[in-house]
Amino acid sequence: MNRQPAILPLFFLAFMVFCAARIGYAAFLAIEPHDAIEAWASGGGSAGRGGVEERMEEAHKLDPGNPLYLEDLVRLRSLRASPGQNAEKQELEKALPEIREAIRLRPVSPYSWSALLFVKSGLGEHDEEFSRALSNSNFLGPWEPEVQLVVADVGMANWAVLSYPQREEVRKAIVRGMERQREKMIGIVMARKCVDSACR
């Protein structure tokens, strides 16, 4: 009697259980570092210690098809590269391939595109990819608060090199942002000293 047909489904089931276990463990590993990154982004300390980066990287290795882990890694590197954090260019250089991969996995995420926009701006790369990131951020997430803030901040910081259509995109993001987060948007415009630019 041939038992092979009965064995194959068992192998398939075992494989599916193994894959599910990897994905579940990856999600478990990512909980604490994700919360630490969120806290840092909200002004609650630093996520630079306690193995945050290592655990998130391990989660990504276990579940490479999940773009959320890459987005968190890029967010962590962006926070490290923010003013007052002794920014190092290599942080953004490490983030660039990660956010590109996140976009490949989920090309409709406005958060990924705005993260790419931030990274490209930090690296001083005002190329076609920068323009695409600006356009897609606005197109995919026009009413997303975090996206609005990134577009406004990056736009004001790079105002001199933006084309007229790009400046219009930034102005529209600022106008939309004024409706729901007026104080934050005014803070960005004032910090960048671009009040006249934003109003024209």
C-alpha cells in the first residue's frame, strides 16, 4: 500500500505550522521595540538602548515579508538622525535600502513614502526618487497627520530646490494640516522661517 499521498499533507501542515510560528515569534519580538520607538517619537526618552534595533532586525529576518518592521527600523534611524541626536549620515544611508524594500512590499503606504522623502532630504538627494516620494506622500496620504508634517517640514527645508508644482504640493499639505494640527504646522513653518513662502 502506497503511503506517500498521506505523508505529503502532513509535511505541508508541518511547514505551515513552522511558518506561522516564525511570524508569531517575529510579532512578539517587535512589540517592545515598537513601543520604545513610539515613545521616543512622542518625546518619551530614547530608543537607542536595550537592543531595540537588534530585536526589530531579528523580527524582520523572521518575517521579511512584513513591511512594518522595516518602517519601524527606518523610523528609529530617522530619530537618531534628527536634530540634537548627534546625527550620523550612515544612519540614513542604512535606512535608504530598508525603506525602499518596505515600499516594494507595500507600495500604497503613505508612511513609507514620507519616510523615504525624509531620508532623501537628509542625504541631500534631490533626484527623481525624491520627487516621486513627495508626490506619492501627498497622493496616498493627504489627510494623514504624520505625512502632512513630514511633507511640510521637508518641503520648507528644501524650498529653494523645489519646482513650482512641488511647492504647490507642499503648500496644499500645509493648508490641510492647518485644519487638524494648526499649532504643529505653524511651528514647522516658523522654525523653517518660511512664513512668506508658505503663504504665497
